[in-house]
Amino acid sequence: MLGAVAAGRAVLPAMLERGSGTLLFSSGISAVHPPALLGNIGIAAAGLRNYALSLAETLAGRGVHVGPIAAAP
């Protein structure tokens, strides 16, 4: 989660200045469908997904696109 925030902060200023760019945040399917076995990682994955969705909403209309990718095994 903190790595994703740091990476976003590192590249967002240039993307916003340019008016274009894409940030994709990858996590596991437990971000959307958390099985009990993966509850510990599911919390972090869900946080990353929600961060990406919030950032996408905040940057809407500014040329920078943000999306979460919840990869299934």
C-alpha cells in the first residue's frame, strides 16, 4: 500500500503537468473476494483497490487515468 502511494506521488506531478498518463495498481483477487485463508493480504489488497478508485475519481477529467487490477490465480 505505501509503495503504491509513494510511486504515485513520484510520477503524478509530471503526468498532471503533461495532462496524460495511466497508473495501474495490481493486487490479488482477495481485494474483491476475500477468502478466509487470505484475510490478512485481503485487507491490504482492498485498501490498495480503494486507494486506486479514490485516486481515479479525484483525477477524473485531468487526463490521468487510474485503475486497479485484481488478478485471479
